[in-house]
Amino acid sequence: MPDINNNENNIPFSNLEKITDGKILKLDIEQRSVKYLITDSRRPIIHSESVFFAIKGNNHDGHDYIPSMINNGINQFIIEDKTAIKHFESNDFNVCLVDSSIKALQDLASYKRSLTKSPIIAITGSNGKTIIKEWISQLLYDSEKVIQSPMSYNSQIGVPISVWGIESFHTVGIFEAGISQPGEMKKLEKVIKPTHGIFSNIGSAHESNFHSIDQKAAEKAILFQNCERITYCKDHEIIHNALINYDKSKLNGWSAIDESSNYFVAYDKTEDNFTNITIHHHKKKSIFTVKFTDPGGLENITHGLVCLLDMGYKSDYLKNQLPRIKEVDMRLTIKRGINQSFIIDDTYNNDMAGLEAALSRVNQFPNVDKRIVVLSDIQQSAATKEKLYEQVSNLLESFKVEMVIAIGIEITQYLNYKSGEKISFQNTNEALNNFAWDEIENSLIVVKGGRVFQLEKIVRRLEKKIHGTTLEINLSALTNNLNFYRSKIKPGVKLMVMVKALAYGSGAVEIGKILQFHRVDYLAVAYPDEGVNLRRNGIYLPIMVMNPSPESFDMLHRYDLEPEVYSLSFLKKLDTYTKEEKKSFKVHIKLDTGMHRLGFNTEDLKKVIEIISANKYIRVAAAFSHLAGADSFSHNEFSKQQNNQFGKMSEVLIDGLGHGIIRHLCNSAGIIRFPEFQYDMVRLGIGLYGVEVTEMEQKNLLPISKLKTIVSQVKEIKKGQTVGYGRAGVAQKDMKIATIAIGYADGFSRIFSQGNGSVYIKGVKAPVFGNVCMDMTMVDVTSIEDIKEGDEVVVFETTEQLLELAEAGKTIPYEILTNVSERVKRVFQSI
């Protein structure tokens, strides 16, 4: 975030006409500057010098949120729809009209970038961008003033927001850039204008928008067209080919195969599970030691080391810095805390841009009682301490923070926070020992600090105390899947998303908030109490309840839930209730077109119309049915029969009621296989969670869930000895057995006993040995080297592993996902 002392930040709003090639429509506040850039109406920074960019997207139109921004106190706007001028009738607004708000955002950031002469490192690739960025930043921590992308801000919007933070005191900038279609990288290159580049690797993410993986690599390489030097691994042939036409003097290729490379690299794993990285360059060699052995991590740190060596940093300096780096979580994570609280864990760096990014998440949790920020000293700033912490105070105030727990000498002295309670400690241990952490309840706690303060200790103290089994939910993958299905929906067709059964085991409240943020049209749950839980946690979207009962009528009405009506007996009870209580309901009429589970038959419709037409309290919102075999080509004809039947029955209903209704038939499989069945709305279920049941489009989906646990103990057993209850596991030879901290009470079914199921440890399959117990399971790890207590155990992470487990359990992925019990901790990761 810009330093308020620096004159270069005082870009007058009047200058935007020239910078963005736009037209000033109103300039009521002539002396007002542009300082804070807002693109998300749900995460505004309320400040007199904030500017809201109204962006028109495929699913969102920022112009619709101008009134709410005005209500929040924003009075400077960039718009691309001239009709939006109607919102600015009073004389206290600055408004600039542009052709594209995103382009204007990029132009403004590009202008800001032009004000610095510091070296800028840009990183692209399919994986590893964020971790390389973080590790380079950590390596340079003691010698440079680093500006970097907060979290994974690498999109057409995220990049300019990141670059906007550049100030004159920054000596190095590190930004990542990602693309999803041709033409995007050229725009990002103009914003970042990198002097040095790193091309990490190339994979299949977003490949569907490119003709080939080679085209995608060439498109990414555009980021480096004006770089002085480009670091990459020559062993990746596709990347090497993408850069082959670049000036050879710019290419800084390294290799673990070709000894003639500019930098030749060798890896040597040590007995204590470290790795020595030997880098040969110009007949010299340097040995760097890192505390990990995984190939991905080694490639990432090698990219960083080779780039910095090439920029002139001394190998001795880098060797001294390496012990300080840690295997950072690439994403800001949202965790469940003690006493119904939530934690936003962002503990690996602390600068103003990162603080703003972390605080921007707080509005996703509107129903907590208290907002608390745990914040350490901010060390990378050229501003005076007084001005720096004045800026921090203003930022905290804009997000309505009620309590600040300040950790560090400087923040204790200089942060004067008057909008809430401030409690100060000299260091983290003092805070751990003297603050009543266990008394925090129903709060949102943002933990943000530099790595030297070790605020992860506080996160561990605040986390919900449950056993070592965790279900990690990747919200970025979920968003990818949501956007993929949206691309398959015809214009104007609404989207209902199924969040029943804890959102297929993922956590209904958290998933519901993300879906609400992405403005889906409807949610659907199985039972009323699921809908009530969503309402109590701030979900205001329409919610359909698929299995209501007459006993739940009061609850349905109180929480504005829309019941499925599936039988005449249920309808008659609802009819009586609404007339007696004079309470109105929106309902969804279930039509049985061949599933033969629930729903009205054709002969029932006359009576349905008669009852509803005579009741002013019941309004039909929708009619729907279920496709029984949409996932199978063998049932195509039956699916078509169902569609024909649904069309006829719904028309009878519409004609009889005398008004239009929403019609929905397609499930996840139907969206893919039967686009002609989409009607007015579709229902997205298992596809959102990463499983494409038709297998036609699985390549475009990302798995969102990783179920993992830990090794509790490793035992050597002799031939003939037995393991577990019933002595079911009999050793046929000398074996090594690991007991892992998951059992059937966690959702790991007993059907996986006796080798029917497996888990993965260090990437190696470990079959279940003996019977699955309630809280633990024994697995055969005889073939796995160096296994020890505390090692990670993956139950499933990839789609293939999930399908494999389902097949072993003679079931479907739905059951595997929904069986993960509530006692398993959910950790939500967000890019």
C-alpha cells in the first residue's frame, strides 16, 4: 500500500483522463488524489482517496454496486457504462468514464510502475509461482526493501493491484503473473515491465483455452520479451522451445542434466533428510543446503538461487540466508478456531500490501461478534514510524476492527488505535503467556506478522483442538470448477448449487459464503436444519430444501427457506398450515419423470393446480425433476424421454397457474451431456467438488479436497504375529506396520479393512492391514523407507485416488466425500 508521506502517491484524480485515455465526467473534488484501488465491492477500503473501479464481467457487473459503495462513503469512481452517471447527481463525486475499467486499472498501475527504476522480477509458469516469489523475498529480506504480490495476486486484476504498491523506497519488486487465455500476458507485461524473469514450469492448467501446450508456453513467455535476463530450467523442453527465439544473451538456462549449461545443478540427499544443491557456474561451484527433499521444492528454490546469483548476489550471502526460509503455505488459509471462531492465517510476511489483502477477507464473515487482529511490527517501510502506524490505524479502522493485539516494540510504541481496544506485548511468548486466548469466542481473528515473530505459535493456540486428521479444501480449485460449469451454461440460465451433506463433506457454511460471493442464484440443501445453519451464518441467497417435513413448516417460514413439494399429502398439509397461520411460502414442485423416488405424476397436476390456485399464500417459484441416468450413454433415450415428459408436465403447470416459473432439470452430468435440457436453471452438485461423472470433461476440473492424517506409530512385527481387533491382520513375513490417526468414526469405512483400501505415504501406496478401527487404522509400510511418526498420510488428494477409494469400497465418490465426519478439521485454502 502506498506510503502517505510520498509525493509520488499524490496522483490527482484529474490526471486519470490522460493516464487511462478516459473522460472526466465529474470533478467535484478537484484536489482529491488516488491512493486506494477498489475492485471488489465486498472488500472496500473506506477512505476519502479510494477509487472504485466498476468492472463489467460475465457474471458480475460492478456498476450494480455503485449505490452500496456510495453508502459506504466512496466518492471517486471509474466507470465503463455511461448510464451509471445517474448515481452521481449530487456535487461531491469524481467520476471518470473509460472504455474498460480493467484496462484503466492496468494503465494506472503501469504509470505507477514507470516511476521506479528498481529491478523487477516477474515469475510465471503453471506451478510454483507463489512459493518462488516468497522464497526470493525471504532470501533478500536483510539486504533489500522488497515489494511483492500479496498471496497469489497474479490475474488481470491482481497484478495491477500488486504493482500499485510500488514506492520509491522499494529496491526490488517480485511479482507473479498468470493467464487463462491468449492475449492476457501482453497486458500484464505492460503493467509489470520486468527486468528479470523466471519461467517456473508448464502444465495443463487452463490449457482448454489454448490450441496446444506449446501455444500456452509461448503466450506465457511474452512476459519476458523486454527482460534483461530470463531464468528457466532447460530440462523442460517445452519452455526451452518457447524461449528459443529470444536473444541468447538474455537466456539464463540451468540444467540438472546438461553439464554445459550456464548453470549446472546437482542434488545430493543427506542422511538427515536435507539436500545439498551444488551449482556449477564458470568453473566455480557453490553448495547450498536446504531442509527438504521433494523435487518440486528443489526446483523452486533452484530457480530462485540461479536468478539471484545471475543478478549478482553473492553465494555466501545466499548460503547464510537459506536456513531462514521455511516451507511456506502458498495460500492465505482460513481455519476453524476455538469457541466457534475463525482464523485468517497469514503469518509468513508483514507489509502494508499484505496486511490490506488479509483484512480484505473480513467482510466474508459478517456474523461474528468481534473482529480481532493480531499484528507484529511492520519492518519493510521507509515511512517514519509515526506515519506508518497512523496508516495502519486508518486501515484497521476502515475494516471496523474491534481489538488489536500488537506484538513488537515498535507497534507497541507507535500504533495509537482509538477505534477499538489495543493490547500490547513485547514479543510472541509474552503474548502467549499473558493473554486469555481461551476466552475468545465467535470471533474472526486475523493473524498477520513477519516470520521472525513466529506468530504461527498463536495460530496453533487458537486452532480448534481436534486430532491430526484434516480435510483441506482448496477454494481456488472450487472457483475454477464453478467457472468451468458456468462456461457450459447458456446465457440467461440460472445456477443452483447443491450444498447438502456439509457441501459434499467440504463444509457448507464456508462453501456457501464463497458461492454467495460468486453470486450463484440458488443453493439447495437436503434438510431444513442445513438451511437454518446457512441463514444463521449470513447466507442470504434463496435456498431450496429437498426433504422438508410438515413439522418443519415454522422453521422453513422463519428462515425464508423454499421447500420442495413432492406429494398431494404434503401439499395439503402445507395448504392448511399457510391458511391457518397466514404465512407465505415459495415452493418448488417436484415432478416425477422417471426417477420414481419423489414427485408428482401427470395425473396429480390437476389437483396440484387446484390447491395452489385457491391459496394466496403459496407461490410456485419453480418446477423441477431429476434425470435418472444422465451420466451414462446407455440411458440417453431414457433421459430424452424424461426431458420430453418434464417439458409437457411443466407446461401444464404453467398454463394452470397462469404465471411463469423457473424450470430446472439438469444435474452436473446433464449440464455436460444435455445442454438442450437446461431450461431456466441448472443444478450443480458433484461437479463443483471436482468429480465429472461422465468423464468427458474431467481434465477441466480440479480436485478441491485433500483428506490427510498422520502416522502415530511405526512397529516392526515378526512373521506369524497378528495386528488389530480379531487378530485379523496376520503377518505372512516380517513386516513394518504404521498406525495412522484415522478410523471409521472419521469416515474411513471398515470396508477398507484387510487390504481392500489403501492410503499414500511419501507417494507410495500403503494397503490397510487388519481391520479399520474406530479412531485408527494400521497399514503395511514395509516397502516405504525412512517412515517415522508424524509423517503425512494422504487418504485422497487427486481425483484418481478418490475414484480408486470409491471402487475399493464398492461405492461412488459422493459417499466417500460425504462420509468425512464433522469431527475432522476443515482447513480452507484461498488464493
